Amino acid sequence: MSEKRKGRTTKVERFSVKSDFSLDLLFEKFYHSKVAEGRKERTLESYRENYKFLTDYLDSRGIGRDVRNVTSDLIRDYIVWMLNEKVRFEGSKYGPKAEQPVGISAASANIRIKSIKTMFKFLYEEGIIEESPFKSIKKVTEDDNEIIILTVEQLKALLKAPNQRRYTGFRDAVLMNFLLDGFFRINEALSLRRADIDFDQCMVTMRAEETKTRRSRTIPLQKRTIALLEELIKENEDFDSEYVFLANYGEQLTATQFRHRLRDHAINAGIKRRVHPHLFRHTAATMALEAGMDVRHLQMMLGHRDLRMVMRYTHLSKASLQIQHDRYSPLNEVVGKLERDRKTLR
């Protein structure tokens, strides 16, 4: 038998030209890399959600899902589409499409863009594309609007709104108390397991794998909150679940389910503004700071690494600002505090 001639090119299996540029296949490659990096489930879900947002745009424009079609000009048009054309609650049961609001906020658009930008950065680093189309794309300017927190009266009304004679109503009331007392993010709260609670010390441990920062933290709670958790756990005895906050049939309650129920509770409480789970965290942080909590302790409660991040979650009321100004104004040292009205001679 003669030896094989030298110089032959070894056959290598490769994608077809068509699949090489398939945006869907490249997204799966990117997604798989993030799974391998150990990204949290919620982060992975957001990658899929934000990619679907992009493909919704491409499909609506009749543009093929080909990576070569994604240029800087297309991304700018995508941003304009999100801000001015995208139906905000598409597929919602609340009224026909023509009556639904159009356009998402600048902050939401930036979140959608960030995931896709991360994907194209990966494709560039892997040598799949020669240059990222996001290189010249700037963030959408966001309005720095003050977040209006809930008032004490609104909180009282909200906590009384659920029908606590029913399991779901009692569970919602316990969850609202838990969010407010512990300054938790909703996904952290819903991940709570019975083993995370120290009933004797009135403490709760948030496991590292469930926190946004990937760092565990231990949070003190009031005795009344611990008692409510204990009562809810007894209600859950028929369910074979380690989680504390459960849906009707014993499965773990989701953030979306609670968000919808919270909206109904707000309506029943006569609150005419939008109420969402994260508002409890904003409100708790602001009220604690105004009541005199040390900023470092507040940082520990919120679970932020950077102290600057803490200030983003605190929105001091105008009344509190007025009190602080009256107390610390430099004019107090110069001319003294105004103790009584001064009559002007005419």
C-alpha cells in the first residue's frame, strides 16, 4: 500500500456560510459561554429577554437575523424604535393594542442595549466579527427624576389591603413586611428558605448564590416579622417545599406573580401611583436614613459593596431637607436662629 501523499489539507467540519452568520446560532454560542462562566439564572434570563427584544425589532422591519445586518446605523434605528414605536405592554390583557402606551423609557432602552452590546463584545473577542457595531453607540440620556417613596399612610393602607383570611392574602402581607423590614430585593426575598432563618436570634441569612452582588449577608429582623414568617411556614406545612413564599399549589412564588398582586393591592388601598416591589427597598432605605441610621449600617443592610451605590437608593424627603437646613445653616452662627417674629417699624 502506498503512503498518503504529503500536502493534503485535512478535512475540517465547519458550519455552512449561512449558519456562520446566523444571529440565533451566535446568540446561543454567547449564551453558552455565560452559562460556563457561572452567571446567575436571572442574568441568563435577561440575556434571552433582551435578545428577543432585538429580534422582535428585526422581524418587524423585515430584516434577516444575520449578524452582518447589525450595523451602527441599525442599532440607532433599533433605539429609536424602542423609544418611539415599541408597544410597552404588547400581548397584555389590558385593552387593545391601539390603546396601549408606546415607547419604553431611556433607562429600559439602555438595559436592553447593554445585553446586546455584551454579546457583540464577546463575538469580537472570539474573532467572529472584525469590529463591534456598538463601538460608536452612546447610552441614551436618562432623566434624573427623583423617586417618590411611599408615605407612612400609604404603607399602612398597603399592608392592610390583602385579605389575610385567605392564604395568598396572608402570604402577600408577610412578604410586604419582610421586604420593608429587611430592605430586600424581591428576588432575594422570594429565594428565602426555612433554613435561612434563625428564629432565636431574629436574623436571616441571604446566601451568596441568591444575592445580586454574590456576597452573603446576615440581616436582623424585628420579632414581629419573625413571628409572621413562623406563622407562614406553619401554613406551608402541607407543601413539600423548603421555600417560605409559595404560590397556591406549593411552587415557589415568582416576582411576576407578586408584582401583579401588588398592583391590585395598591388599587384596593387607594394608592393612585405605580407600586412595585423595589419601592419597598427605596422607601425602607430613605425612612431609615431620615430616622438617623448610620450610612455604613445602611450599606450593610442593602448589601452594596460601594457606598456610592447606597446613595442611589436613598431619596431624602423635602421636609427632612428643610429640617436639616434649619438646623445646620451657617446663618445660625452669623446672625443666630430666628426665635420670634420681628415687627417692622413703618
